[in-house]
Amino acid sequence: MEKPEQLSSSSSSKKESLSICLPQKLEFLDIGCGYGGLLIELSPLFPRSLMLGIEIRQKVSDYVVERIRALRIQNPGQFNNINCIRSNAMKYLPNFFRKSQLSKIFFLFPDPHFKKQKHKWQW
């Protein structure tokens, strides 16, 4: 996986379109965002800051994405600064961000079940 500083203008069109859509840098990160409550509350308070939630559980992250999509439809022009992805922050976090990029990181109730018997719930 390429790190953000390794991306160039010759990268794939998907990466190019991402940089066109997001001219400003991501500032707030919510690790273990759960059902997205913190992201949704912070969005109107910091409308010029991009925020990302990372959740390890597939169904929960899908729910948050749908919740944000519904809020954008109900409130045009709002909640465009938040999103959620499914990922394991313990494994992949250094690949997502440049050094000193984030101004806030929230660790709220991370999944404590990194045990062999609970592995099926992690991915």
C-alpha cells in the first residue's frame, strides 16, 4: 500500500480524483467510531475540518456510511466533511496519514477482543 507522500500525479485515476475531491487535508480522526455519534456531533461544530471515522466491524461501518448519506440528503450542504471506513487501525494507521497531518485523534471504546476466539468478529 502506498503512503500519502508517495502518491504522484501519475497515480491511478481513482487516487487523482480523490485529491481533486479533497483539496484540504484530513484533520480529525475517530478510531473505533462505533455508530458515528462523535463524527455527527462534531461535523456542524467544525464545518471546515475534514473528519474520518475508522471502524473495524463491517456492519457497523456500513451503517455509519448510510447514516451519513441519509443526513446529507436530509440536510443539503451539511455533513459533507465526515466519512467512515472499515479498517483495522492497529495494522494500517501509519499508511493513511502524513506526519503531523492530524490535529485531533479520538480513541473511544476500541475493540478489546483481539483474541483468537473472537477473530471472526474482527474481519
